[in-house]
Amino acid sequence: MMISFDFDGVLASLVLGRTWEKTKAAKRPVPVVTPVVRAAKRGLAALTEGLRRPLPRAERTLRELRASGATLCLLTSRTGERIAAAERWLSKNGWTDLFDRKFYNAAGLDADRFKASVLHDQPIDAHIDDDPETVACLSRLFPDKRFVRLDHYRRKGPSAANIATVREWEELPAALSGLRK
């Protein structure tokens, strides 16, 4: 069984309980305002990276899944310098050995399109994400795959036959039961 995991909000806590940026398709830039806003977001993201913590019981559950024979992948829409920040975070927390494959959005595609392209090209059986919009989009595109929405932030989310919603990491193995080994 191959399982992919989002990074922000799934492995690492969201800073101040929210995501700062979801990669969207490029829009026509406003000459002065857009670079200033982007620089402010990058600066804020850099300042808050050190505040991110592993979610409770995440490491134990990931190690149990690996021990059961699952192939674990990191699938995040992080772009640019945020890719290096994710690698540093994984190293700092001793998690570099947990993931067999890592998929980063180096090209800066729309987040949902990027994840859809990876799910299309790779034999991933299940994807774990916290973003309700992403889960809704991907579950419609891939009705044969399992999606688990980690909803520890208690946000309203989609429902479908291929979506399971859990609130804590320790509930994840039960939500994945029944998938091929």
C-alpha cells in the first residue's frame, strides 16, 4: 500500500491555526503591489517555520505504518524556499527516514493540480490531507483512491464514499483499513 501525506496541517502544525498560502494558478500580477505582498508572505513564512511542531502521535503512527509494509510519500504543494524549509523541518525532527518518496511542487503549479498530477502518475492508494477543498477536488478526480481528511482543526469538509475524516493521528490506521497491502 502506498500512502501520501500533505505537510502543513498533517505532519506539521499550522502556525496560528491557519495556512498562510495555498499555491494557486498564476494570476496577472499588479506591478508594485504583487511583489510587496509576496515578499511579506515569504518573510512571515520564514519567521514562523521555527514555530511548527509535529502533530501529536504522528511519528508513532507513521513508523507503525512503515513497519506494516506501507510505502510512505510526502506530497506537498510547497514551492521555492519553502521546500528547503520542509527538508530542514524533517531533518530537525528526525523524520528524513520515514518517507520513501517526496513530491514537492517545484514548478509552482496550482496546488490541487499538482497533487492531482502526482496521484495520476504514481500508484498511490491513499492520500492524507487537512484541506477540505483539496480533498473534495481530488476525491472527485480519483474515485478509486482513498482520501483521509485529518480534521483536527474542526473545519467543515466534504463527504463521499472514498473520503474518511479523522480528528487524530491515532485514528488513521482504522481509516486506511481495507486497502490492499
